[in-house]
Amino acid sequence: MTSEPKAASALSAPPQIGPFAQLIFGSRWLQVPLYVGLIVAQAVYVLLFLKELWHLVAHSFDASEQQIMLVVLGLIDVVMISNLLVMVIVGGYETFVSRLNLSGHPDEPEWLSHVNASVLKIKLAMAIIGISSISLLRTFIEAGNLGTTRSNFTETGVMWQVLIHLTFIISAVGIAWVDRISESGQRKSGHG
């Protein structure tokens, strides 16, 4: 009976590692200032959102429907970038630095329970495609003014935006495909 408590305590004690391994493993904490910097960047996006929202409200009676739509798309763009920042901050910290121990917390993000580097890459790729889509939609709305002084874009600029957007889509499909192949290979090796 005395061997059972020793076995249980042996399971809960962290394994002993050498000083060099501790240094290497501890280096993950160097990422903390990077995540703090992203939190500051998110605060800047909140200020940008509030500024744009204020302009929308203040000029809502003298702006055209197209101008209002462009500002609203800009607000959506800011929100999507902010969502991307949250995914990188929370998911990246949890994956690469330390556990947040949010299990059971009522505000725990649903996706956090199954996040890993692979899932994070796919979510980031999808978020970037969403942000690019909003930007491209704004360009298409203004495309009616191409060739005039009222346009902020050229035909070549629009073409490049479309090509870059397609590159994002192809990259995301490639990431998802490689991830699927990798997952399939891991399942086969686990069963064999």
C-alpha cells in the first residue's frame, strides 16, 4: 500500500532536466514582450475603430450611401484584424509559452481547447483571407471611379490586389492540404 502514494507523487512531479535544457525551454518566455506588444497594437486598433465610428456618426447626414458603406467596411476590417490579434495572442501564448488554465472558465474561447500550431496556422490563414476579402470589396465598390480623379486605385493596382488575394487563398488551401496529409500520416503510423 505504501508504493501507491509514491507512484502517484512520481506522476505529478515534473521531470528533472539539465541546466542547458532548462535554458532552452525557458527561452520561450522571451516571447512574452512580443505578445504584450500585440496587446498594445490591439489597443491602437480600438482607438482607430472609435475614431472611425465617431466620423461615421458625425458625418452620417452629409455622407453618401457609398461613403457610409466604405466606412462600415473599414470598421469590419478593423474588427477582423482585432480578431486575428486575439487568435495570435491567446492561441500563440497558449501554444508556445505557457498554459492559460482557462478550462471551465465561462469565457474560454471555444477554439482554444483544441488549438495547436497547425490549427493556429489554418485559422490565421482564414482570417487573412477574410481581411483581404473586405479590402478587395472596398476596392470593388470604388472601382466605378477608375480612371477619374475621384479614384484611389488604378487598374493595375486592382489587378494586383486580386492576384494577392488569390495567392492568400491558394496558400491557405496549401496549408490545409499539408496539414491534412500530415494528420493522415500520423493516424496511419499510430494504428500501425
